[in-house]
Amino acid sequence: MQQTVAASIQQAMTGLINEDNPFVDEWLDYASVFSSGSEFGNACNLIDKYLESRTFLVGHSISIADVSLWSALAVTGQRWDSLRKSKKYPSLVRWFNSILDEYSEVLATYVVKTDAEDKGKPLIDLPGADFGKVRFRFAPEPSGYLHIGHAKAALLNKYFVDRYKGELILRFDDTNPARENNEFVDSLIKDVGTLGIKYKKVTYTSDYFPDLMKMAEKLMREGKAYVDDTPTEQMKEERKNGITHALRSSEYHDRNAQYSRVQDDMGMQRVQIYEFSRLNLVYTLLSKRKLLWFVNEGLVDGWDDPRFPTVQGIVRRGLKIEALIQFILEQGASKNLNLMEWDKIWSINKKIIDPVCPRHTAVIENRRVLLTLTNGPDEPFVRIIPKHKKFEGAGEKATTFTKRIWIEGGDASAISIDEEVTLMDWGNAIVKEIVKDSQGHVTALSGVLNLQGSVKTTKLKLTWLPDTNELVNLTLIDFDYLITKKKLKEDEKVRAVVNPHTKKETLALGDSNMRNLKREDVIQLERKGYFRSVVAVDLISSVRVQLKLDSVYTEYSAQYLVENACPKKRQGTDLKLTVKDCLEFALKEGIPKAEDWPHLGSEVKPPSSYKPALVSMKGEVIEAENMEEAWDLSRYQPVAAKLHLFSPHIDLVGDGIYGGPSGEEAGYVGLRDVIIVDEQMIQGKAIARFQFVKVAMGMMFVLAFPDDDDSRNVKLTFLLVDFVVPRLSSN
């Protein structure tokens, strides 16, 4: 079918067929080509040319062909978003944007249905739902962190809100003060935002206690209720004033009649209940009490530990929210209680990240082997190659080619003398000599390049790294399940099934391009899998500049400070480590030199047996009392500060100067550590220059925060605050 459409396109482009010909069915079939990674670029190129002289795919008005193709492009996510911002497919981008801008109502009506039908999944309907009139509530109890089970309820609410253009209220069910605290409230708000959920307002169950008392007294006067010392479900549920639909798991099904009866007795409109099956996953605990036990026992690093099923945990593990949404929606309206495998979620996740994530190379430190290519280049040379051969948006990387290269010890052991192997991104080589130690381990290899050889004929395709001093030290972390039993019974003790080996750390070397990784970047290490970067690059860069470590100490010592300064702040979720913390720690404890610290690139601590030698420091950390003092200090040395950051409207105007938020929808992100490299005067105004941006030092703006009575608090401040200046030197 794809060949048929392609042929029709080619004929249309050469004027051999009438533009009004109804090729709708063929376009519907062709839309699936975008889910094929290998054909994505070709399809974009073909359709871009087809649309050069057309507004729509078929005829002179929008059709289901346009909707289907638009939807197929939209769900590819980052891959299409990157191309959409480029100038590579102008006609295709023009058509896509036109459909989005001018036919949003059509898309809202058909896109979800088309997508679900394409996947062979039933559309999830909501009984009694009127378009634009539905109102939902998501009501977590602030007694723990949001986990993947709660996320199912939250994302189903999001799905129906989006589909029926309704509203969502985030209501905290704060009826158990002994188990609740503000930390959990803050974390739940953060997690809801991470899931991409937008809500109309935040309410608390306790706000409605007076109304609930009046309702209860009314029922008692009418003889429809009596005082009971047993907690009743209706006392909780009746707090959803104005809600049209309530989503909850089927385990509460037996209470539905009681819930409806109370509403009827109160003369209120019934809230329609939509039930869904509770999410259960193998080797996974979703009980807050049992998860808290792991935290209290110190078996995890906190509620956001990558081994935890909390939203923050699975995101740190590398799960994309899009994958979680797709996984939950693919379960549809099923009310069957099933024990799900994690493999399904990670499979969906791979389909999302694989088409776009950059490729890098790493070689395990242990038993790595040097392969000498006798006819290799006498002088190293560099080639620029794509980080992803099928996605140009991933960028490019510099690969160094040398006479001596490192390969994996396992690969070296699998090679025979005179065997031809393929060196990935280079070509073939023939191994002529193998050196082994007394235990039979390969210690060295020698061979010759055979770049004319065919990669199709070789059995071994090897990853490799050049023998240079530019390689990056890595710690690769693999996780396992926290428990050894697929499903735990309600009364079963957790301690009896704790998995003693849940984290494995492996030292490795990475290609030099990995120095530029940012925190939370997702990459694929060739032949090893997908990894998420956890290096605190921004903070490390700040400390490195502040201490001027580029010569003697370099970023290795900065990493040491990040991993060791203020350890109490690194427990749980309060990871508010600042440049000032690191500087004060350096003064008190000292820092190691580069050669004594080989663990760059990881948040994990080094082996307990490893103690780097520390170089003591002397000096002081000065805090500037005002903007003028910071201005004077920045003329002589870098100054650390905090920047009030806003999103998404961060506009650089006039010489690339950031002057605060712009646009009515600008949202406040928070304070971020920055380094002022120097100061400038531009058009009579004081400007602080960072590495890539300039900030108005004198700009004042209004911060407005909503409070309980929905009024606005106004606060005047500068964009830059909390200036810190180090004066350090080694003894």
C-alpha cells in the first residue's frame, strides 16, 4: 500500500492525475509509515514535495486523510518537534501548522479516536459526559509520594479532561493529620506537574468540614442518618461539590450504592462514578506504609530513589511520562485485576526514546584490552559523525581515530587469530596476534585495518574507544527489583523478601563527547543499553569556575564537592545543594587533585575503601550585602548568585539581555545557581554577563503568589540575588 501511495504522489507531482482524486484510503494506510524509524525521513521528504503546491492531501478541503496523517506525525513526539523547528521540510511544516491552527476543533474530535483505532484499541468512553461541561477531581492523601498506581488515576482524569474539554480540581484529602505533612503536599503538586496535568484549582477536604457538619445534621434531623463511631465513606465523598464525575479503582465498588444514596438524600445531583482496575506490577510494592519502611531502614536513598515506583523514582530511572500515559491508556476501560509486567512499560519507553536519543560509546574498565592497528594512522585524526544515524536532531559528535584503541575484555576473548572483525563507525580489521596472561585472559591484541572488507561478512561488530587522555570516567548503574517475590500478601513481612542486591555499579570509560552531557540527558551506550545522566553539570561548572580549578584540580574536584558537601541535604528529597555549600565545604575539609579522583560523572559515592588525598584550602567565602557590592566584586573575579527564572516566556531582547518574564502566561520556575563572569554597561544600564547570556542587574519586577483567600501578595526584588564570592587558595 505504501508503494501505491508513493506512486500516486509521484504521478500527482508530475501532473499525471487530477488533484481531486479520492486517495483517502491510501493516505490512511500510508500514515503508519511514520511509526517506522527507517522510513520516517523518506516519508517526510516525499510528502513535503507533494505538498509544495497543495493545501490539503486530497481535494480542496480538510479530510480524514489530513487528520490521520497529522495525528501520525504528532505522536512521534520529539523526532517531529525537532524537524518542525528546522527548515528541512517547509511545505510539510506549513501544512502541519495550518491544520493545527485552523482546525483545532476537528482535531479534538477525531485525533484521539483515530489514534486509538489505528492501534486496535477501544476508545475509552465516559458515561454521561457532556463536551465542555464535565468536572473531575483528583484527590490524593498527602501522606506519601505519588506512585505509579496513583498516576493511573491521575492520568485517566487528565485523559477525560482533555477529551471532553472539562476541568480538573486537585483536592488534597487531608483527613488524617497524623500521617500528613507539607512535604508530601509539595511533592504531590510537583508530581502532578511532572505528569503534565493541568488543574483549575487546589482545594483541601478540611476546607469543607463546616459544610459537611451541616449536611450530617440535616440527614440526622430527617432520620436518614445517625451517629456512628465507624468512619463512613459518604463523609469523605460528599466534599466534591460541583464535581460531575469521580474516577476511582474498582476495589471501592461495594460503596457505590451508599455513595449514591447519600447524594439522593441530600437532594444533590449524582456524581457519576467511573471505575478502573487497580494497577499492580510484579516485584513492586505500592503500599505507602511498606515504601516508608524502605526509606526508614535506609535501603533506598529517599522517595525519589530510582528503584521506587514513585513518579519521581521512575522518572529518575529514565521512564518518559509519554510512555506511562500510553501504557495506562492502552489498558483502556478494563476492570480486571491483573499483575502487570514492567517489560511492557519499558518496551513502550524504548519506542519513544530510541528514535531520538544520541548514541555514545563506553568500554568497561575491568579487563579492557588495547588493540594495536599496525597500519593505523600515525597521527590521530578526527571525524564529525551524527550521534544518531536516523535522526539529525540528535546532533553530531567528534570521533578520534588512533593507531591504538580500547575494546571490551569480553570482545577480546571472543576473537580468534586471523579473524576479521568490524570496528563500528570505522571499518574492518584483521586480528593477527593475541597476547594472554598466565590465567588465560587476553591482555593485548595486534592487527591490521582492512577498510575494504565487507561488514556483512563479519561475526563480531565491536565498539571501541581511542587511546587518548580525553576519555571520560563513568560509573554505570544498573538496578533490580527491591523484593524477590512477584506479589506480596497483605500480611506478609517485607523484611523476609528484601532483595539484598538491587544496585550494581560498573566503572567504565566513555567517549570525550560525553563531557557535554547535561543532567537528565537520555543516551544510548552502543551495545549496552539506555542510560540517564545524573551528573550535576551546572553546579559542577559553577564550582569549577569559582575555585578556578581548570588547571590543577579540574572538574573532578568539583564533582567531589557536589557528592560530599552538606550530606544531610542530600538525604531524602531536599537536594538544595548550593555553590556556597560546596565552597564552604572546600574550606573546611579540602579537595582532591584531579589524579586522585576518578569518579567524575556520577552522584553515587566511591567505594568505601577508596579515600582520595585532600589538599587543604585557606580563605573565606564572602556574601555581598547589596547589588552595588556584587557589582564591584564582579569586576575582579567570578561571582556566584541566584537567578529568578521564569518559563516558558524567557525572551532575550536587545543584545541578548534577559530582563525577566514576558507574556501573561509566564510561570515562575524558581532560583537557579549562576556564575557572573563579568559586568558590562549597555545603554547606561548595569548588565551581568554569564557564559551564554546577559542579565539586567538593576531590573526590578513583581512576584505574585496566591494565598488562601485568593488575593495576591506583591513582592519587589531583583532578578539576581544572594551573591557569593570565594577567596580561596591552596596551602
